[in-house]
Amino acid sequence: MSASEASISGPQPTSLGAAPGVHFGFQNTYARLPERFFARVNPTPVAAPRLVKLNVELAHKLGLDPAELAGGSGVETLAGNRVAEGAEPLAMAYAGHQFGHFVPQLGDGRANLLGEVIGQDGVRYDIHLKGSGPTPYSRRGDGRAALGPVLREYIVSEAMAALGVPTTRALAALTTGERVIRETALPGAVFVRVASSHLRVGTFQYFAARQDTDGVRLLADHAIGRHDPEAAHTERPYGTFLEGVIARQAKLVAQWMLLGFVHGVMNTDNTSITGETIDYGPCAFMEAYDPATVFSSIDANGRYGYGNQPRAALWNLARLAEALLPVLELEAGGQEAAVASANEALQAFAPQYELARMAGLRSKLGLFTEQDGDAAMAENLLERMAANRADFTLTFRRLCEAAEGVEGDAGVRGLFADPSAYDGWAAGWRRRLEEESKSAGERAAAMRRVNPVIIPRNHLVEAVIEAAVARGDFSPFEELLDAVLSPYEDRPGLERYAAPARPEEQVSRTFCGT
Ligand code: AMP
Ligand code: MG
């Protein structure tokens, strides 16, 4: 060994001859699957990348150096202008039911999986660029993303993480210096997404639709290895895996319902098998409680309205079960047994969902013990809220004060069109609270840990987008992001973020990012 070989220190210049690249430490497994699982394609460089926001805390969790990411070559890498060492950019193949209609080939039409990194928690994460240029799956799309939807995804996904909901995360948002043409010309952007994986129900459907049983099996083995390693040691790995996905989705959707979150596009290609919320398009949080709430401009029939979400999730899981049938058959010993085991797994959804929702409602109401009448009492409150257009988030938050004493009632009453509708319910609730042994102070504190004061209200998200897109002003984005990152804390000065939209501010329609 020569002296020079032995004395290399630090990163080597890349072939570009530029500054040393960002060290991601990629350890890719998806790229090792057969070539028919994806298309190898690099991001398409953009004209003038500029970092809008870097998630420093998340970078640390991933073992990445924020200073490196924010530096010249980091920004080039995040924008897709430069391929980091160890990255193996690819567009994943998937299919999906969109509003009930099956499309056998969707795939990443405007995204690249750069590779996988192992976080400080030992978990493997995908680093994924959205809006990074056309791929073989782009169909008629331009492969790009507009700034507005990128900012929405950044804020709402980080708010969900802060609220404690499983979700993909935002590592960075960048502007491209290019325009994208939608209804009008808009500033282009790239979103850097982090996920436990990008395996969707639609990924399984892609292979099932092609009668590619080997593909389904390889994908299921890959998914089990990554997300359900204990399933591999059971007698029925695929059945156990299906049960795991169902359990995760049941819990996830219960959390959405308990926070008033409306996903908006629960197509099977937007349903993650990790149990993370994925694909923030026309999503929004409900204000006045109404189970029929729909925001998405493309959801004319309300298929994915607030109250339909549990049903939509189960429908998607049934499609996953169908896609897995060929491999379930292998372990169940025949088609009939496979169908029976799939149905049994699907039947577990409703009780698991109800259990999670009821446990959540109890916590929201300050109940530590279980009694028979609890469910009826909770439903009764929701009915009164619906009839009186009470703000979902504020009703539960203000109940925290009411739980400490009747002085707190005024705040809740004021949210009901007819305040006496609250009084009628509150009397019964108080009697029920008397049967709990916790002190009022303890109860209120526990309630404040599950009933947020700040959610990313739709009119505020819209105002953030308007300021950034029309005026290049990102300070409203920074301010709203800061507010939603501490959703359970009463912070002086942030009252405006807790307040529902005034009538003239209300935004009842949201648009997809495409
Ligand atoms: P989404 O509604 O974002 O879940 O996207 C559904 C499908 O359309 C996915 O296959 C996307 O990759 C694709 N798609 C969405 N927007 C674009 C775009 N601007 N260019 C190419 N493909 C897109
Ligand atoms: Mg999608």
C-alpha cells in the first residue's frame, strides 16, 4: 500500500469536481428487488434551486448533517441537481384504485426514491424527492410540483407528527426557480419526504393485476423484512403481515377521526402499508363538527369525507387482501382457506378501529376508567356539536377547562349555536367525572395532552400559500409551522392560530397538488 492510499481523509471530490457531496450513508434494499419493481431514473435538474426550509431536527434524527444539507452541494442534492454518493434514484411502480376505479399502472410520476438511510433510532427510512421531474410513469404529467401543495404537505405532515400521528415527514422544501403550468403559471418546488417506506396497497395491486405471483411474494417478503420482521417467524407470515397492516390502519384512521383530520384522497395508492399518513393533497382539518365534511375539489360524491374515512380504509384493506390472495394461498393450503383467512383478518378492522376510537374519546373527555354509558355519552356530545356547528378542536380543548370546574363552561357553551345544548350534556358528564378518582387538575392536564389547541387550520394554510406564491413572503409559513409544532401548549401570542376561521375567511375547498 502506498502512502497516498493510506492517507486519504475526508470525502473525495465527485465526478463533477465540485465540493464534496452530502454524506447520507445510503443502504438501499428496494433497489435490490427485480428491475420490474421500478424504473431507474435520476431527478431532472432545476434552474435555480433555493432552500425554503430544512427540518434540522429531523436531519439529526436521520443522522444527517444539517449544515451539509443547507450548504451548496446539499441544496443541489435536495433539489435533484446532483446525485449523492450511494443514492440509486428510482421511480417505484404501483397501481391503484382511484375513487373506486382501478388503474393498473400509476407509479411515481413525479418522484424519485433516492435511497434508504438508517436513522439514529435504528429504523430504515426512505429519502424521496417529490416534484423532481418526469419518469416513465408520468403519463401526461410534467413531473413537477407547485409551491403551494409543497408548503401544505410540509406544514400538515409536520403538524401530524407533532400531534403524535404516524406520518411521512418533511425533510426539506425548495423552490426551483422554474414555473409549473397548472390553471395558471405557478412557482415550482421540490419536497423532500421521509417515510418508513413508500410501500402502498397499490404496490401490491401492481403485481397482482399482472398475475405476477412471484412479484407479490417478493414484495411481501420485502415488506415483512422491513415492517413486520416478527411475522416471518410465524406459521403464516403473509396472513400475519396482512393482520399487521389492518391493525395499523385501524389505529391510524381512529387518530385522524379524533383530531378532525380529513385526508381527502384515500385511494389505494395513497394508503401506506406502514400505517403512516401519506400523500397530503387536498387534506384539511375540520372546523365546525360535521361528519359529512369534504374539502377536496375532486371528491364530488364525498367518498373520502370525514365520516366515510373508516369505511374507505377498510375498502382499501380489502383490496390489499385480494392482492395478497395468491401468497395467502401458498401458506393457507388452498384458495378457500386463503379467502377465509383474509376475511377473518378484515373483520378485525371494525372492532380494532372502534376500540382505538373509544379509548381516544374517553381520553378526550377526561375519563380514565371505562363505564357502559361512556360511548353513548361521547356520541351524544358529537351529535350536539354537529347540530350546533361547534368547532371540533376548540370544543375538546375548552372541555379541559370545564373539567377543572364550572367556571370553564362559558368557553365551551359559546361554541354552540344554542349554548343550552352544551348544558344539557355537561350535567351528565360532570356526574360521570365524579366517579373518577383523579383530581380535577390531573384530569385537565391529561386532557390537554390529547386535545390540541393548535391544528393547521385551513384558512391559515391557505394564507401561508398565498403569501409565498403571490408575494414570495415565507414568514407566514415559518410562523404557522412554529405554531403547529407545539399543538398541545397554550402559548401567549398564538391565540390567532387557535381561532376558527371567521365567516369571510372560511376555505371549504382544497385542491390536489397535481
Ligand atoms: P396523487 O394524486 O398525487 O396521489 O398522484 C396520483 C398519480 O399521478 C401518481 O402516479 C403520481 O405520480 C401521478 N402524478 C401526479 N401529479 C403528477 C405530475 N405533475 N406529473 C406526473 N405525474 C403526476
Ligand atoms: Mg399519491
